[in-house]
Amino acid sequence: MNMLDYAFEWAGPATVLCDYISYMFMFLSIATSNLVATSLARQDKNEVQHQISILLFLALACGFFMLLFTKFFGPWMLTAFTGPKNLDIVPAANTYVQIRGLAWPAVLVGWVAQSASLGMKDPWGPLKALAVASAINGIGDVVLCSLLGYGIAGAAWATMVSQVVAGYMMIEALNKKGYNGYAFSVPSSNELLTIFGLAAPVFLTMTAKVAFYTLIIYFATSMGTHTVAAHQVMLQTYSMSTVWGEPLSQTAQSFMPELLYGANRSLEKARMLLKSLVMIGATLGLALGIIGTSVPWLFPYIFTPDQKVIQEMHKVLIPYFLALVVTPSTHSLEGTLLAGRDLKFISLSMSGCFAFGALVLMEYREIREKLVPFGEWFTVSPCGYTLGSGPCPGTVLCDYMSYTFMFLSIATSNMVATSLATKDKNEVQHQISILLFVGLTAGLLMLLFTSLFGSQALTAFIGPKNVHLLPAANSYVQIRGLAWPAVLVGWVAQSASLGMKDPWGPLKALVVASAINITGDIVLCCVLGYGIAGAAWATMASQVVSAFMMINSLNKRGYNPYAISIPSPDDLLTIFGLAAPVFVTMMSKVAFFALVIYFATSMGTLPVAAHQVMIQTFHMIGMWGEPLSQTSLSFMPELMYGINRNMAKVGNSFGIWYESMVFYSYFSFFLYRICIFVVFFEFCVYGKSVSDIYGFQQAQMLLKSLVIIGAILGLILGAIGTSVPWLFPNFYTSDLNVIREMHKVLVPFFLAVAVTPCTVTLEGTLLAGRDLKFISMSMSGCFSLAAFVLLIVSSRGYGLPGCWYAILGFQWVRPSISSTVQLACRTKKILLINLIENLFPFFRLDFSSLSNVFFRLMAYSSLKVWTLIN
């Protein structure tokens, strides 16, 4: 191991005493922000000065206490943490702790001064202090460690001096605001009780966090040198990344007291602030997760050249990414609870989290040596790969090509919902009749196409390496093709019901069809042994029954679904005006995924078997986001074109619905502590642009609600969908080679699933607003770009992971283009300029030091932008 690896070892236990224990005194920072912001909201400057003085005294007293604690108990604590396997690192770690311990008074006093400035909404003074401290720290590291050779002691001296300088400059910044940063006052008993009322729950919360991370370091240290070195790399990278989310908590603590307790308090503004912070946190979390994970994954040699350490690092990339993603949003919610002084709840919940986490850690340590290696549980599948990959090319013709007729579904929902909004029932009946005729005609054409050209299309897709799959796949396609008329007619009937805001009829039909499909699979495949042909017959029968039940459901609504009418030329032009852009959009999607299957099939049996498992899981999970698009198609036309669009009753009903959805979202935050709002800034601005275009606030509220629900749903589906093939791959196959191929694409699979619900929400809104030219052109561009990328990764031999990263790009580029182009066309350029100005300093100085104050500036600016937008 090189010197850097040893430095990681030495800093590991020392970090517990120098950095992690300092977090237990975070109550001083939080109490300062809360008390100062509340007093400022009441416009009582003398009270602000008094609170600063007593908190500075407490910080100084705690600082000297920690200096003495480090001096007398530092070696003992380090010995306990390093364990018997790593006693050789105690001397160097103790040197680091003793030097850093000299700065304890300056650190805690600086925290109070910094939090007081931030409570006054003045981040510039602390920003300058941290910039100077970062420069001193960086220069000191270079001079003392590299030039003079003082090693870890030199690094400790550089950090200690920078902390002292930062503390002094933060006090001076407080003085320039008109307050005396050197006026220390001994608190009275009542003041101590007030501070204790804030500090005790916060102290308990911080202690639970510190104790948990300390426990992790303890277990990692006891596992040996390579494990603790890898853990230290990942934990330091994690801490450096998550510090960018801390300002969201500070922002909540600085702004919320004024909105909750100030002379001009406003709960509506407080709620809007919370939404803004959570959305910013979700976007930031995703960005930090991608960047923070990619560095140790793609560039591990930045940290160490030791292959064993790198292998240990790569084992934890997935939980590392998920932990990074959720952290900023968690900070936002915790900061809001602290600002609202809901301290009992947050302390109890954090204690429960710690107890549960500690129990899991100890239980894992107890059983980890007894576990049978995972690979020994697998056996070779007697079915081989034929059943796993045979339906894959058939799926292209049976399922993927059906998506090209999605224009029927979308046109039906849009036209029916718009006609219902104008209270024209006869027009609704006429539109249903002509669309049923179009659906029946298209279904018969597809039946003929499948019968005459199905085998040729399959031969083209299968390629020369998998000709043996052709007979089984062709049988599957021919049987499924018999249901084409029923499928497309059922789609029209289903979309008409949904356009009438009646989901129960289609739901009952799909439940019955699913039961028929599953029962048929079991009987025909397992009991009677018909194999893939049995599966096709079961699916075909379920589709026919489903279509009949959907038509019958429409009949019960007072419409005649059997009155099929031939459309006039004007009707065809109207349908074509909606259908052509949607057709281009769907064709782009289908063509891209078909292209992916083509490349995967040409790679051989193993990749196509793994790809079939992952793509089927992807589509099965992705379908859960489609109702969000359908909701936009059903509700948006009424808000945009309906005769009651300006009535207060409509606004109130949507307000109540919106409030219930927001409550559900917030409840999900506290229950799962997860939320990811993909490309949130663009989504919110796009939501505002929709409102500007059509002038309906309800449409904006509906879009926000759908994006929030889609974001939560995306993360949940991504976590569930990834965990099954990752943790339980033998659920699909017992072949180790296929499992290895599956595991190679888990990261892009998760990211692609996570963004899908939000993507379909935005696309549904564009379709509801009939912005069809834009969506068709953007989708065509996405397809061209993704196909080009797919061609490159395939020709360069990147294998199945290359295909899935192309899918990831295709899924992510679509919402980004949609929202960004709308932003450029429909909002002021100053927003984009402001965003660039706020992002630019991210590339300067020391990330881990500067970000804590600098990002508060970005948060403040983003909040101002958000206020202007709304």
C-alpha cells in the first residue's frame, strides 16, 4: 500500500474524535440560527445581541471542555476504536487528534458566529472566511506535507490553523453587521432552560447520527486494513458530497421562523418554501449521487492503486449512490422540523433510526461469517436459454409494435375529454364511433401483417447466431397476432372511459384479464406442457376478454360502443392532426427499443437472455408511471378548454385534490425519508410556462402534483425493480453467466426506471396541451441521437452495459429537452443566467469547506427565482 492508503487508515479513527464528535455540538449552530432568526422576525435587535452573547459563552466553554477531553482521553478512545488488528496506526492518529484538538474553542465559537450571520440572511461574511481558511488549509497541506515532509502532523497543523482563522473572520463578519462578537455573557437559569429546550432534542439527534457512523467505522476498522481503507475513501467522499445539502437545512432554519412566528407570518409562504427546498434537495441529491458515485467507480486510482481496496470500494457503490441521493431532501425536512421546533418528534424518530441501524449492524456482524457464499446457491437451469430469450424478438412484433398505435389511445382520451369539457355528449359518441372504426381497421391490418410477414421480421431481428429461436418465437407471434383487432378496439374503449374520468371499468377488465392470463400460463405451460405456445394462447385469450369487458363498461356509461362509424375526410384530418405527431413519437420509442433488442440479440445467447430479463422488468415497472400521463390527458383538457375553467368551484375542487396529494407526498417523505425530483428546476419552470400559456393556475397545480407523485413513485420503483434482479437473480434464472450479465446493467437500469414516471407526466401534459409538433420533433431528435450512441457502443464492443447506458440516455434526455426548450422559449433568459452564475463557483477552492456557506447563496437565489416564478 502507498502512503495515501496509510493516511486513510490513520485519519479514520481520528476523524471520529475530530469531526464526528463535533457534530454533537451542532445544537449550538441550530439554536443560534433558530433564536436569532426568530428574534429578527420580531425586530428585537437587543434580544439578538443578548442571545449571540450567551451562545458565544456556551460555545467557548464547550470548546475548552473538548480541548481537555481530547488531551486526556484521546489515546484511550483511539485505542478502543482501532482494535487489536490496527494498533500500529494509533501513534499517528493520536498526533493528528492532539493537534486538531487545540482548535476546539475556535471551531465552536466560529460555528455560533457563522450561524448568527446566516440567521441574519448574510452568507457573504462566512463565505469569505471559509474561502480564506480553505486557501490556508490547501497551502499548508502542500508546504507542511509535501515540501517539509511532516506527513499527517503537517496536515493536522494546516487544518487547525485554518479553523482558527475561520473562527476569527466569522466573528469579525458579525461585528460588521453591528453586533459585538466579543461580548460574552453568562446565561441565566431561564436562558439555559430555553437553550436546553432547543438543544436537548437536537443533541440527541446529532448524537444518534454520530453514534451510528462511529459504529460503522468501528465495525469497518475491525475488518482489517483493506476494508477500513476502502470504507474511509467512500465515507470521506460521502461526507464531502453530502455537505452540499446542509445549507438546505440552514436555509429552512433561517427563513422558516420569520414565516411561522414573525410579525408578517404566512403559512402559505412557509409551505411554498418547503416545496422549493425539497425540490432543490431532490435535484441536488441526484446530481451528487451521479457525480459522487462515478468518481470511485470510474476513477478509483485517484484514491489508491491497490486492487483489493478498489474491489472493496466497488462492492458498496449501489447503497452509496442511494444514500447520496436522499440526503439533501432529508436535510430540508429536518431543517424545517427544527425551525418549527417540532423537536420531540425528530429526536424520537432519529433515536429509533439509530437503534434499528445499530441492531442491523450487530446482527450482520454476527451472521456474516456463517453465510454460505451466494454463488453456491445457484444451479444450472435445465431449461437453458431458449425460454428466457425466445420471446424477445416476438415481443418486438407483439408488444412493441402495438405502441405505434398508441395514437389511438391518446387521441381518444384527448378528444373525449375535450368534448366532455364542452358538455357535448353527441360529439363524444361520434368521436368514439369513428375511433373504434379506425382501431378495428388497424387491428385487422396488423393481423394480416403478422400472418404474412411475421417470420421475415423475426428472421431479420434474430440474426445468424440465434436462428434456432425462430420456430418458437414465430409460434408465439402468430398466436398473439390473432388478438390484434381486440387489442386496438380495447385500447380505444379503455381510453374513452379514462377520458370520462372513469377508471373502474378498465380496472375490472384488466384484473379479470390478468387472472385469465396467469391461470392460462399455469395450466397450459406447467400442467399441459405447451410451453411458449401455451403462454401465447393465454395472453391472447386474456386480451380478447379484456377488450370485451372494456367495451361493455363503455356501454354502461350511456354510450354505444358497437355503433362503429366510417370517419369523414374532416374527421380523418382531425385524427391525423393528433395522430401523426403521436405516431412519430411512439415510432421513435418503439424503434429505439427494437434497435436495442436487435443489438442485444446479435451479441449471443447470454446477453439476450439477460437483456430479456431486465427489459421485461423495466417495462413491467415502467407501466406504473403511465397513469400519470393518462391523468394529465384526462384532467388537463378540462382546465385548458372547458366551459367551467374559470369557475371558483373548479379551482376549489382541484385545490382540495392538490392538497391531498401534497399531504400524501409529505407523509411519504417522513415515512420513507426518500424523495427524488428529477430535473426539478426545469419541471417547475415548465409547469409555470404551461400556466402562462393557458392562464390556468389549476393546470400548474395539477402538473406540480403529478411531478411530485411521479418523482416519489420513480424512486420507489427504481429501488424495488433493481433489488429483485440484484438480490434475487435466481428468481429469473439459475445460470451464473446470465446473472453476471444482468448485474452489469443494474446502475443504468435503476436510473432509467427512476426518471420514467416524471417523463411520462411531462409528455402527457404536452399531449394534453396539443403541443404535438414540439414533442414529435424532440422525440425524433432523441431517437436519432440515442441510435447513434447505440451504434457506437455496439461497434466498440461495450456489450450489454453499453446498450443500457444508451437506454438511460434516451430516458433522461427526453424530459430534459422538453423542459429546457420550453424554458428557453417561454421564460426570461435571466433565469438561466442566474443559474449559471450560481453554479460557477462550484469549481473553486475546497469543496468540503466552501460548499456549506456558498450553497446557501445558491439556495437563497433559487428561492428568489422560485418566488418570482410563482
